[in-house]
Amino acid sequence: MLEAMIDLGGILLKDNDTILTKTKKIPLETKQKKKRYLIKMNFDLHNKIITFDIEEIDNTTIERYLFLGHEGGKSQLQWYQTSDRCNNLVTHSLPIFLNKLEDSELKYSIEQVIKTFFIDQGENIDTRFRYILNIDCFFALTRSLNDIKTEIEKDENKRRKPHTELIKSVSKDITKYCADQFEIKTDQIGLFTVCINDQTIVQTQAYRNVLEKSIEQMEDTDSKTDIHCSACGSFDNCTSKIDFHVKFYTTNLCIFAHNMNKKNYDRNLVLCGSCQDKAKTAGIFFDNELRTRIAGYDIYVIPHVIYGENLSSAKIKQMAEIISPLTSTGVSISSVKEYRGEVQRRLRVLNDENYVFLLNILFFKKLQAATKIQKMIQDINPSVFSDISNAFYDTLDIFKKHYSTALIENLEKRANLNFIYFMHTVKLKDGKPSQYQNMLKTYENILCKKTFRKEIVFLNLAQVLAAIWREKEGYNVSFDKNRTNKQKAFDFKTLDCMYYVCFLKRYGVLKGGEGMDVNKLNLNAEITSYIREMNYNEQQASMFLLGVLIGAIGREQSKKQYEKEQEGTYKPILNKINFNGMDKYRIMKLSNQIPNKLRHEKIQQYYEAIFSAHKYLLDKNIQNWKLNKDESLFYLLSGYGYQTMKKKTDKEVDNNG
């Protein structure tokens, strides 16, 4: 991982403006798809006023205004003059930057700005909080500084960190002031930058000079000459106190240090100044170009070139652009067919230029300044994404014959890697997945085309359906009771599970039994076609047909309860199903109850052929039953789902159901 970052960073630094490689991307739109803006805070020394201007953020903004994110650790004082929040800009950023400047016109102007527009709270105040923008004199805000201080004093929690809370409040009020002035929402403000007399500080040569000098200097003063770089072997400016953007290891816990002594971290990982700079550059590039999400998980999709000469930063960026639609499989895609064509087109671009690369997908979680690696899936062929979409699309072709257009369109919109996430029960904490090992193992199997253990697949699906039927809360599959009822949520999730299993089989990672000869069963053309296309063996078909009968009985029960306007379980027959699994005893018991249920609902004459076929297959195979309890439950519910969700025909039932 580190070696790949250093190699990538070296390529990016080789033929690029060093400063521009440090810039960080930000979203161009809010979650509600609203445009985002940069706010220019202009200190007018001639008229002694503060004015604001607004500019829409586009793909060139971060480079024109040199947005570099946050320098160093959490406690590091900030001097960058473009920021995603105005907290530092209204406090210590200008004073800290002032100390880095050589004598110049810009330095003199900043001194005048601090003297004119800021309040000096005294030398005994921490540098971070010593200066604060004088909002009382230069803003028409609803609260004064004294008002805010009084509110903080009254709040026991805020009183513990009064200076921090003061800055947060002032920053919040100024942000709202800007949003109101330009008639936008506060979340549409993506960046702030500082101007003096209408000149943007970050666009001055003096500012660039300070940036270049800062980049050249080694920030770590604890560098040693008696240790060598773990990556290149150099002895120059080596240190074990490594600080870069994607920090995926610890340097503060003794249990990870040699002999459990924090002083011995230099025995574990050491980088020279050059390698550390390359790794930092790669980390920023990861976040800017290669970061995306699959379901609830953050990922980096990292290209690994295995063939190709004269690799340059331009070529690396081209790979990132090609990867972009690939990762969209896990984000949002409205058409599987459209996506499939786009993947093939973009991969062809690179293949025509004689570059061959694989992908490494890194699942990670940000924990304050650290990056926790959850899983690394290596050497993924980019063409696998086309294979995934092909399997999704082939499955849709089958389902189109049997289910309504509305259901198919709904499935098509969700035919992506996100869909797979909802085929597992994942416990959520603060709306995010708190479990990941089993889920990420599934993604590894999918992306690397590894064969699934079928008992695991069907156990996962049984848990998903049980979670909905039992109305469990706090899971990724939990449904909103205010928007839908349990029965609808269960029926639609059953169809999802059927679609998922069919996808896995078409994709080639879930092995099944050989299909049976359906023609010897006296079934109507629709059911015969469905069993043949699903390639069911005799035991699977027996459970499927039993599920069809359950679905027919449930439909009649639901109809009667609807007519009587009764509340509660819409289909009491489903209470006969054990969601912990259907073993042979429970299967035979349920099968024996079906004839009476059909007679009670007065539909026996329509389903005699289906029951006869089910009973024939069950009796023939029961002594040599190979389906485990979860697999039996799945095929039972597949029949129920088919009968419940299938297309309605002009003649809903005939003598064969």
C-alpha cells in the first residue's frame, strides 16, 4: 500500500506544479443537488469596511484559489487563506501568515487589516484565540460579542471551552450572514477566501512563495541520520513521525512499537523527506480523484499499472477518469444497459494506448486524523464491472417476462453494488454500518469472482427476510413504518432476494443443481417456463410450488381481511413459516396443511395440479433431502414471491392455477 502510494506520488510530482498537487477537491453540489459557492471576504482598508462577493464553484476553483485543506494535525495552527469554513479566517490565520512573510507590501497590508478589523484579546490568550474579527463594528449581526459570551457563560458545557465556543458562534453567525446576503443556504457555501482591497491573497506571488517554502521544509524536527528510509533506503531527513493525508497506521500506541516502547517506532516504519512528500501527494490525489462509496462504505479505487511505458501524471488522471464510471456501479446508475456501454467505451480508450492496469479497492473509515483500513481487495480486472452489469441485465431479461414493468424499472434503478449491501443484515450505528467483515467479504467474492458458499448466501437472505417480518429496527434493511406496512416491505424484499440469487447464478459465483425436466409435470405454461429459466432441480421446484400455494392462500386471506377492514397480519398463512429455517419436519407439516387451507379459501379446484406436482416431487425426494433449512426457506418464499408479484393475466387463474 505505502509503496504504491510513493510510486504514484512520484509520478504526480514529476511533471506537475508542486503546489497544485496539494489542492483538495470539494463537492460541486450539495446533497440536494444545489450549486455551491466560494465567498470572498474583502477587507477594504480605504473605506474601513468589510465586503463580500460570491463565485460559483467549478472544477477550476480549488486550483485558482489554492484550497489545500487543513495543514498538519488537529491542533496545528492554520495560515492558509482559503478554507472550507471561516473559523480560522476570523481568528488566527492572518496573524500566523503574517509571521511567515518577509517585508513586503502584502505584509504591511495584513498588519493594517489586523489592526483595523480585529480585536486583540491580549498576550495571555492562546495564539489560536488571541485575535478575533470585530463583528460589533463591521457587521450588522443579531448578536454582539458580549451577547455570545453571556450565552456561553450560561451553558455549563460551553463554559468549559469558552474561547472555542466563541469562535464557533462567530463563524456560524458570519456564515449565516453571507448566506442571507446572497439568498442561498449555508450548506451551499463551500469555500471562503480572504481579499485585501479587492486583491485575493492566495493569488499573490508572496503567498505562493510562502507555500513553496513551507512545502520544501521538513515539518518534523525529530529527523535522524542513523536510520534509513523503509521505502528507498535513504538516510536523508528520515523520521518515524510521519504525517500525511491518508494515515493508515498508528504512531501513538506502545503496543505497536518495538518492545512496546513508544521511543522505538523508528524500528517499524521510517520515511525520508522525499518519500513522505510523495506519499502525501498520493494521499491527496486519492481523496480528490479516487475516492467514492459503495453503499455505506468509503473506498479508494486505486489503479495498478502492470503494462505501459512513460507513465505520467496526465495518464494517471486519465485512469482516474476511466475509473469514475466504474465506481458509479456502487453509487447511482439509472440504466444498467447505459452503464455497460460506458464502461466498455472508456476501457477501450486506455487499451488502445497499450496500457493494462488492475484495480485495488481499499475500504476504509476515517477516524479523526487516522484512516482505519477495513479491507483491501487487490488485482481486480476493470472488465469485471461489465460482467457484473451483464449479469444484472441478463437477470432483468428473465424477470421482464414474469413481472410488471413497474417492478422491473424499480429493480433496474437499483441494479448496482449498493443492491448487494441490502442482501445482508448490517447493524447500524448513527446511520452508518458498524459491521463490515462479512459484508466486505461478499464484495471481495463479487469483484474477484470467487465462488460463494451457498449456505452463507441463504443464511444471509433468511436473516434479511426475518428482520423485516419481525420488524427489527436499527438495521440497514429495516423499513420505515410510517411510509409502508410490513406486508408490502416483506413482499418487495422477497422479490429482491429472488433477483439477487438469480444474479449470482448468472454471474457464475453461486453453483446450483442441474435443472429438472419440467415437462413431466402437469403445470401451466407460465410456471413451467419460470422453473425452466430458473434452472430449478426437483427439490428446489418442490419448495417453489409449495410457496406458490402459500402465495395463493395469502392473497385470498388478504382480500377477505381488506373487505372486512381488519387490521393486523394481512396473510396469516405466513405465520406457518418458520423464519429460522424449514427443515424436513416443518416442510412436511406445512405441506399436509395446504389442502385444508385451499378448501377453506375455496380455491382448491384452481390449484390441484400445482399441489399434485409439489407433492410428487416432495415424496420422491424427502428421504434424500439435500437442501438445508435456509435454502428450503428461500425456495419456499421464492414461490410465494412469484405468485404474489407476478404479472396479472386476463384470466388470473385456470385449472392449473
